[in-house]
Amino acid sequence: MSIKTSPLPLKERLRKELANPVMRTAIANAQDLLNAKRDAAFAELGDFAKWRETAGAIRSHVLENLDFYLSRFAERAAAAGAHVYFAGDAAAATAYGLQILRDKKAAKAVKSKSMVTEEIGLNRLLEEAGLEVVETDLGEYLLQIDDLDKPSHIVVPALHKDRERFREVLAAKKGYTGDSVPENLTRFVRQLIRKDFLEADVGITGCNFAVAETGTVTLVTNEGNGRFVTTAPKIQLVFMGMERLVPTFAELDIIFSVLARSAVGAKLTSYMSLITGPRGPQDADGPEELHIIIVDNGRSRVLASEFREVLRCIRCGTCMLECPAYRHISGHGYGTLYPGPLGLALVPVLAGYEDYGEITKICSLCGACSQVCPVEVPLYEFIFEHRRIIAEEQRLGAGENFLMGLYGAVIGNSKLYGMATRLARFSALAPRAGPLAQWTAARELPAIPKTRFRDWFAARGKKGNLP
Amino acid sequence: MSPRVSFFATCLADTVFPHIAADAVRLLEKLGCRVTFNPRQTCCGQPLANAGFHAEAAAAIRLQLEVLLTDPTDYVVCPSGSCVLQIKEYPKFFKNRPDLQDKARQLGDKTYELTDFIVNVLGRTVPGARLDGRAAYHPSCHLTRLLGVTKPPLALLEQVAGLELVDFKGQDKCCGFGGTFAVKLGALSSAMAVEKVENIRAAGAHYLIGADAGCLMNLQGIIRRKRYPITVLHIAQVLMAD
């Protein structure tokens, strides 16, 4: 996989998702449940405004001094015995990983959930090279066995499926014969993948945040699979986005406090793994060899742009859970690995307007995302600004450019506006095509009265009431 | 002395919903304001700006800036949170023109959304309004989230005799209008509107009340298509009902 998750054009993606009632019910229920849990968790913590201001300032400080923190992290991680590699792009990151696996003659890898490995298309490359790769996060596992379905959310990848669908997939692909009770489904998968954990030569993980001061990489998970991935195999590969650093454990505490609450409405995740170097002589478990691959893949471009602060993002996914558009189309409607408001703000600058500018249309500019972001990424403003750049660079269709130019000319001139609004009453005669058809497919158009407000106001005292 | 108010009608109310604008004017007059309407005004330019067409919106923005600062009034009042938001954002459009930016700030400072103006500037209640039935209030996004006007509409509606306000599921969620969003991605926009309308209906509301004609037009489009017995009203119409 890469950032692109669907070959379909935008409107077809939306049509397909809007016609999927299972997904729409699942996402709506998940949004309502998780948002209520999030709000309760922050209410209990108190002073959300101060927390997010502090968390945002930490992230902003790191971005401001990223060169310093990256080199400090690399130095401290190496001192702890890890191999650190800077990968400029997806190809460099995957090539490095593949080389390690070849050198070690590895046959099987177990993975915990990681968006950056999805971004660089790691699984496909490893499988093409003849390796078996097993996703061990329950949601990711389900997607993997369901003919490589795509994640619809960055924290809860199978958010678009309900448990009945989960049962069907397990039955069809793995011979499951039980019911759809979540505990039973989970128990079945646990038994299946235990063998994989024990057989795997390599564990592959992402990194929620790396601590520069100590050279530590961290993982927060809820299922315990991340802990297994980082303890059983002899070799561990950690892929981390270049910006995912905090200075010290003091800042990590604050970031994780808002991350767990924003992502799943919990004070803490069930598991928090802190890994500093490979296993030492006194350690009971852990990898003998630890490789940390720091992935740029467009992030330097974001850092140098006016959208730099989008790199504050801690990947909690709460903007998606809050978004009223995401609610009806899930991550799949966006056709991008990073969907929702974050996707709209990040992907066009991470991977280019040419392919991804269009997703900025999937927003009604309601502003809900900006209000819940726990690190104060100005998502609304960034989406608004992307649209300005896209229009200015003439990336929209000729028809839209013409209509908008015409509209601008009319409202920019009092006389033209007066003439156009006099004609508006005849709109009922207009053919139901183009923009009007988009409106009338599900909605009635209001009838436009003969008398405009301005006519009434001018005639007050003379003629009296509006007809 | 009675406050002098320049009324900014909005293009939508001027053309499609003149009753809303007329009731807003009557309401302001009832509360003792002297209301003027400069007929050179057109549209705030938000549909263009939100779609990215800032250059195309520039002429309209300059025109409103000039027109709304022409009349010697104390305030500019407008019956739409969304259009007020756009006017308050005018300084952003003149990053390289400090002179115009100053004027834009001046305009932004004196511009108020109708209910915000009544409650927080005039400090008034609206006596004598009556509407019998259950009403769902839609807190439009630009008004509540971006302008921060959350309480004034409710404070005013609570004074309306006979009116029972009902809460409904997803009340604070966007109705899916979003200006050109509603026609660019009409199917998605409609899906958002349908969910909102179904929730309003489930709450047993006879009326849907809001303070932004754009959102109301969107929701009314669904309500009429589905032939639901829900009457859609702008808050100015409710406050002038008796």
C-alpha cells in the first residue's frame, strides 16, 4: 500500500461508500461511542484547553528544533546499541528493511499496527520478496485476511466492519465456526497467531513517539500484541515518521495523556512499551538486534511549508471521529491512507496537489476538527488555505473556474448583482443539470419570490408588505 | 439615543428569503434601532472564498467593505452567523494592503450577528413573541464554533411564549450545507442533512429553527422532499411571530 488506497475517482468512491449501510452504521456508532468516552475522559482530567495548549506547544517546539532532536535521538539510540537509519523516501526505507531480512535469511515477520509501514508499502514488498508477514493487531489482521482490505481509520483500522462481518471473514478464510461475540472472535485469532509469534524471525513495529534524551522508542497498544512483537523475535525493525519525537519523558507523559484520551477515551492504553536498545545481558527478553528506520518520505517538504504545524499530529484520529463528513464515507471515501480532516490538511502537502488536492473538497468547513484536536493543529485553516492554493494554481476544472469567475464578477458589482437577482426568480425554468442537479437529487429547491428584500425595503411606507 | 444600524441582508435572504431579512429589520426597529440598508451591498463573498477563489472574491469583499462603512452608523447587523464570520475574516484578504486591512478590522469590529447583537449589545429581551409547539434549534457551525455565539439564540428562544425547545441527537453536528460543498459533493452533503433531519423528526419537533438561512435552506430541502410536517423558520421570524 501507499498513501493512495483506491483507484476510483472521488465521486465514485463517495457513491460506493454512501451505498454501504453496514459501514455507515458501524462508523456512526463508533463515533458516538468514542466521542462520548473522549469527552468524559477529558472532563475528568479537567482543563482541556490548557492540556492541548501545552501538548501543542511541545509538538511545535520539537518541529522548530527537529534537526537537534533527531540527531540527539540517533546518537542516544546508537549508544544504547540500536542501529539507526535515515530513509529519505519510501523506497530507501523498504530497501533497508528488506536487506536486513535477507541478510538474516528471515522467513516470517510479525507486525504490530503501524501507519508509516502502510505509507511506505512495506508488506507488499516483503511478500513479493517471499517473506510471510503477519499483522497481529486484531483489526489489521482482519483486513489482511480479508483480501487486503484497507484501513478506514488510523487508530481503529477496521472501524468500518461490524462483528458480524468479522465473523464472516474469519469463517471464510480461517474456518471459524463460532459466534460473533467479540471475546470468542478474539480468542480464536489469539490461538492462530500465537504460533506466528513464536515462529517469527523478525518483529516489525511503528513508533508512537521516540524520546530524544534516552534514545527510547515507544509503543502504545491495547491488545498486548505490540509487546509480543517486541519481545519474542530476535530481530526488531522499528519504522518511525521523522517528526515523531519528544525531548524527554516529561513531555512524553503529557503527549500520552492526551493521546490515549483522544484516541479511545482512556486514561492510558493497556500496554505501553518503552524500548531502549536491544536486549542487554540482564534482560529476560527483547530482540538481539534493533533497527530504527527514521522515515522522511515527504515530511521535510511539509516542514518547509506553511503547513508545518500539521506535523504536530500525534495520530490520535479524533478529528476523524468528530468529522461529520467522515461519518458517512469512512476513511475509504478519501482514498488516502490518512483520511478525515488530518488527511485533508496533511496529504496534499505530503504527497502533492496533483494527486491529492481534490480530497480537500470533502469538507463543509464546520470547524469541529480544530476544536477537538489535542495538539491544536489548525485543521480548518489549513483546509481553507489548501483550497486557496488549489484554485490559484488553476487545478480546478474549467467549468468551475468559469462559474466562480462569473459569480465573482456579479457580486463584485452592485448593478450586475441587481440585474442577476432580478432574473433569479426565473430559476425554476433552469435545467436541472450541473450544480442544480447535485442539489435536487435529494433536496427541494426553494421557490424564489418575485420581490427581493431590497425591493421591499425601498418601497416601505409606499406599498407596505411583502407579498 | 437609539442605536444606528446598517443592515447587511446577505444575498441569500435578499433574493430567496426576503421574509427573513424583513423580519430581522422589523425586529431591530421594534427594539429601538434606526435601521438603514445600503442598496449597493451584494454578497460577503464567502461561497467563493471557501471554495478557494480568493482572487475572484476580492471585488465583492472590497465592495462590501466600502458600502458597509459608508453610512454613519454605530453597528452593522446581519441575520447570518456565517456571513458575519466572513466579514470578520476580511483582514485576512488584505495581507499586503495595511490601509485596507485597517478598514477591514474596523468593519469587523462593528459587525454583529443578529442574536448576538440583541443579547450582548442591546442587552434586550424580545417581549411579545409567541409560537405554539415543539421546536428543534440547529446551532449552525460558523455561528457557534467559529464566532462563539452559543447562548444568545437560545436565550431569545426561551422567551418565546408557547415554544418548547427539544434537544435532539447530533444537535451540534454540521447540517452538510457548507456553501458550494452542497453542490460539489451533493450526495455526501445530502447524507449529512438527511441524518440531521431524521434526528429532528425523531425528537418530535414541529418547528426547526436556526439563525443561518443557508443551513435552513439545506435542511428544508430535505424536509420538503420527504414531506415531513416540520416548519422551518429563521429565528428572526420566530421572534416576530405573535
